[in-house]
Amino acid sequence: MAHAPQRRIPATYMRGGTSKGVFFRLEDLPEAARVPGPARDALLMRVIGSPDPYGKHTDGMGGATSSTSKCVIIAPASVPDHDVDYLYGQVSIDTGFVDWSGNCGNLSTAVGSFAVANGFIPAERIPHNGSVTVRVWQANIGKTILVHVPIADGQVQETGDFELDGVTFPAAEIVLEFLDPSDDDDAGGSMFPTGNLIDDLDVPGVGTLKATMITAGIPTVFVNAADLGYDGTELQPAINEDRAALARLEAIRVAGALRMGLIRTPEEAATRQHTPKVAYVAPPKDYAASSGKRIAAGDIDINVRAMSMGKLHHAMMGTASVAIATAAAVPGTLVNLAAGGGTRDAVRFGHPSGTLRVGASVEQRDGQWTVTRAVMSRSARVLMEGRVRVPQD
């Protein structure tokens, strides 16, 4: 029996925020995988080690969580006044598909560093010391992200003293700006697809829940923690080890996707696991983060817990953080009310790993709310670079 050798594909394994992913330059992929389609999806699934019925990703680069089952493809910018195109694939763990429906805000951080280190930014723009702004075109959703990358001695600075809850070690601070991060063009001119700040959402098998549905950052369905019997301080085991809870939260996600017009039938939700997100909110309350760190109610504005790919996220997705900050800035949403109401241009929320502060600028145009910018700080680091090996079949 003949045995074909493995392909060797240049790749970089990077952490961005609280996520990890395998980064590729488009030109380095096999020719068939340079365009969207089954060949590309099959390649990325094999790189990650999916689908894996054991849920471990033992035979791949994935980490068997939604935060670590990710791939990124970087190419020269296809639109004017940008530096790179950034395409993100969320690889399912136990089923055979790649979800291209949204962005990863955490890995957006690493895109800037990757672009600088891999020659996408002209040398004359890179200072010896200081920072360089990488203008990223997020190709999944057609939005602009500015990544302010720190530079030391002419190279990307990765080490530093910036601490990010959910990441074990400190690193260099990278500031992200998400420009016009709402999908209001596809939502009837409003980032609230239903036209309401709060809706009564009918969820089969669960009941009718108050919900705020928003498309800023990533489509997200917000509900009150108390309506689900929670107080907003839950850690992963409380949700992820409760099958009934996971089923209820998935039912809310499906109902929200239908109400937001993201899917036409409930069955479509199975192939759109990345979006929308479901998050539940509650007023500030003391709790112990997963690291044991004590979070005081007086240090946060709100508690938020969010689901990602069917499980409670260990911290908070970057795109969902944009949704949280935006909804908090709009008076009258569930997020705003849980944070105490009123107007604000930033929110500090508690999540399972600690806290995060995110800024958002919102305004009304022709009676419709829109968000013009969201800002947060993250960090990124190269974990390994070289070539990833993939069986030829």
C-alpha cells in the first residue's frame, strides 16, 4: 500500500487575547485552499484535528475549546487604505464544518503583530521604538479594525507588564479599535434587528424571556440572569456540566437567531454555531474568578456570562465585549439597565476569569442607534512558528 507524505505548510501558532489560533499567509496555502470551499475547510479541520468525537484534538493543533479551535488567513489588503485582509475560521470540535459567519475579536489582536512580523507593513512605517497602526480589513464581516502594535528595537514587542484576566502571564499591551462595528446595514438601518431595545422572546421549551438583540461586534442575544435562575457569578462548571442548562441556552440562541433574521429555520443553527452569541447579565455582585481572584462588586459595573460554541466561555470573547459595551451605552437595553442605567462611554464587566473594561461611542442617526467605535486593550504573542504538517488526503 502506497503512503503519501504529509504536506508541510508554513504557519504560526499565536495567542491573541484569551484565544489561540493557527495563522497562515494566504499564499502559503495549497492552491486548492486559497479560495473558499470544501478544500479549504477540510485542510483547516485537519490542522485543528476536527471533527473529533473524543473532544480532545489529540491529533491536531486545536485545544478542544471554542477559544483554541481557530484558524486565521492573512492576505494583502483587497480594499483601499488597509494593510491586510483578515479571514477567520471557527472550527467545530466534534462536527465537520468551519464557521465563517463572524469575527474573533481576541485574535484580531494578533493579526496586527502577524502583519508586522511577516512583511505586510512597509519598513518605513515601522519606528525603531514606539507603535505602528495596522489597518485591518475584517473580511468575514466587512469591517475595519485598527491594531496599535508596540514596537521595540524595530521589532514587535511581545513581552511587557500588561495583565489581562484570563491570560496567565503579562505581556505587551495592544490597543484595538473597532470602527463602525455594527451590522446595521444588514439590519434595516439599526443595530437592533427587531427595531426594539428590549423584546419578548418566545423560546420553545423555555418560555418568554426579555431579550436585547444587537449586532454590534457580533450578533448577540442578551437576557437577564435572574430569568434563568442565575446571579451572573457562575463559572464554567456550573453551566458546562449541566446538560439541561446548555440545552436551554442553545434554545435561546436558536430563537434569537430566528428573530434576528440570521437563519430561516431552527435546523440552520446547527451549521451556524459561531453566531449569534448568547449572554446573560446581572447587576454587580462579589464573586471569586476561576483563578481564585476576588472580584468586588464595587469594582465592576455589571456581571456578564457568555456562551461560545455551545459552552460557557472561560473569559469573554472580544467581539462579545464590543456588544456588551455598545448595549451598555444605549439607555434602556437590558445590559444598560443591569449596569445601573443612564449614559456611559465605557463599561467594566465581570466575567468568569476576572474583569475587562471596554469603551464604546454610540449616537442616534435619524432616530436609530449606531456605534461608531469600540476600544479595548488586549495582548498577543507568538507561541510557535515553522510548518504545520497535514496528511495529503
